[in-house]
Amino acid sequence: MKKDQEGSMTLERAGVFKIILDSIADGVFTVDRDWRITYFNRAAERITGVSRREAVGQLCRDVLKADTCERHCCLRTTMNTGQPIVDKGVYIIDARGRRVALKISTALLRDEEGRILGGVETFRDVTVEEDLRKAISARYTFGDIVSRNEKILALMKILPDVAQTSSTVLIEGESGTGKELFARAIHRLSPRRRFPFVAVNCAALPDALLESELFGYKAGAFTDAKRDKPGRFQLAQNGTLFLDEIGDISPAMQVRLLRVLQEKTFEPLGSTESVRHNARVIAATNRDLADLVARGLFREDLYWRINVFKITLPPLRERMEDVPLLVERFIAHFNTLQDKNVTGVSEEAMRVLMSHDYPGNVRELANIIEGAFILCKGGLIEKKHLPVFTPGRRAGTVPAGRSLDDTLAVCLREALAASGGNVAKAARQLGIHRSTLYRKMKALGLKPLT
């Protein structure tokens, strides 16, 4: 009699559970250890378009047809590791042949004695959310440029008009603000998009090397010149030549470049014949060229030659509303690159990211997220995954009476002092790449402490 009562209670409890599971909005199904579906609730029927009668007894992969079923089955991962998966984004093909976006979670299914019976998966349809997110993203996205900042959005509107001309463009902005992204966007929108986009960093090369890079050389021009080498102007023929950090070139190179831009011709090293070029030039700098002209450090005639149309990019500290958008973009990028499933950042982590000053701008934020991916195995990026930022600096704050360069120099000196002059350690403390710190130090005339 006692066994009959226990059996009756078990059946009654199972019936109650089924009623509860059929009343919730999320799809739920269970599988046995052979991956065959043992339960399929009403929401699962609605989302997949497959009836419970058809689903039960079938292999789960044959019912869901998810993009992860073959290589990255979430249930299989949970069954193998014992670790649950929470809110992983996947796509399935429903019974009507539609692609449906889901967020799924998995867990082990155990009996009362703790033995593994199989697994359970819950899922919800986020297609509407996904479509809305894409619509919002499209509104604030222009190729690889993402922003909701008014200044950037205004620039996005005029880029197509800028692209249709062959006029020289000057892009000014601090290091890491995305100057090359805008240059590439102009190229892709222009009639020259079928021809090459060629970039050269003018600050990275001494005059002799920069001259050969830009204009090329003929065989025998110098000892190691075994064969002709085309320069960047020639490689960019009919396309776009991007001259990055043009403010750092020497006075002698300024004279040579001015002549090339004026006459549309150049002479490769070792050649006596001029070569015509038809490359559109887009120049960029992290320095104030007008100030350099006033100080006699940059030729005024070259300045006006390259400054036909100027684009000034605001630093990230002046467009902090873009941080969440950029974080989402970088997470999607590194998820694809590293085959991970990081779903976002926690509220606490986002507060930390929103309070940082970003002397390295968008590039620094990208490096921070890439670094967080090393520590974050999946789910949300937490505060513990982020670097420790130098305290006492709030985004966009500049002490009264100091220029931004002065404030940045003080910040870098403090970081260098705290690290005992170790540049690599100071860069980690600031949350930027070592090369970024070196560039900032060079621009501000700072040297490592001894």
C-alpha cells in the first residue's frame, strides 16, 4: 500500500511539473543519455514548429537543427564537463524553414540519488530582439565605424560627398581615434574602390627609407638595390594613398612631397625620368598642424595643399556614449576570432569602462577587451577581468590651467614613477599597449625614468 501511495505521489508530482513547464514562455526539452528527446514542452512546440508527438524519441539535433549541433553542441559540452551553459546565442531552422535566433541554457538532469539521467535545455526566441539590435546597430554603423556621437554621425553623413571627389583630405585626431577607418571608408565609397588602398606610416621610417617607400627605386640606385621596386604612389595608382602621421616628416621630405602633390609626378630613386601618378591622397596626423605651421615646424604651402578638406575626430573621452557600442563590436569580433561565447559585460564592469579616461582612445578600449578575453572564458566580462586603471582620473577631466597634453604628461609620469620606470609595467597599469605608451611618450617628449 505504501509503495502504491509513493508511486501515485510521484505521478502526481510529474503531472504538476508538466503543467508548470507547459505554462512558461521558454522552450524546454530533456534528453536521455542517448541524446533522444524525452520531454518537449508547449513553448518548444511553438518556437520550433515541431509537435511534441514528433519530437519525443527523436535525436535533439534532428529537431532543433541548430548551427552549433555538429561541432559545438551545448548539451554535449554540459554532459561531458558537468558545467551548465547560460544564454548562449545560436540559430536554428524551424519546421517552416525560417532561421530563428535563440538564447539557450543547458544543465544536467539527475535523479533523486544524483545519478545523471541526461540533460535539459531551455531556450527562448530572441529574433525580435536580434532584429531590433541590428536595426539600431545599422543606424549607428557606417562600415567599420560605429558611433552614436553627434559629431561622428555628422561626419558619416558627409563622407559619401567627400568620397566622390579626388580632393586631398586631412584627418586630424589623437592616436587611436580611428583615422585609418575613416580613410578606408572614404576609399570604399569612392569611384576608386576597385583600385588599391595603400597605407604608409610616415613616423615609422627615417627619411631615406620613407623616400624609397613612397617613390620606389631603380635597380642599382644603391648597393642592395638588385631590382626595381615600385613605391607606394605607384602601388596606389588610380586608388588611394593614406599618409599616416604626416606631421612627423622632416622639412626635406615636406619639400619633396609638396612637389609630388603639386605636379602629380615623382622620380624613383636612381631614375632620371618622372613618373605620373593618379593616386588620391588622404593624410592624417595626431598633431595640430596649424600650430606646427605657426611655429615654423611644418611648411604652410604643404599644409594648405593637403588641407583641402579637413576631418577632425574627437577623442573617446569626448564621445563616451560610444563605449557600449564599441564594447559590443569588439566582443563580437573577438568571439569570432577566438571561438568564444562572451555574451557582454556586467554592469559593474561597464561602470569601470565608462569611468576611464582612455588616453589611447578606441585602440586602447579594443586592447582592454582583448585582454579581458584572456581571463574571461565565457558569459559576462566582470570587473576582475579588466586591468587596474590609474585612480583619480575621470573621462574628459582636465585640471584648470592645464592643457590636455600637460595633463596627459602628468598621468604618464605618475604611471612611470609607480612602475619604477618600467615602460611595460606602466602600460599594463594604464591599460594600454606598450607601443601606444612609447608613442605618447615620444609625442610629449618623455623618457623612461632611470
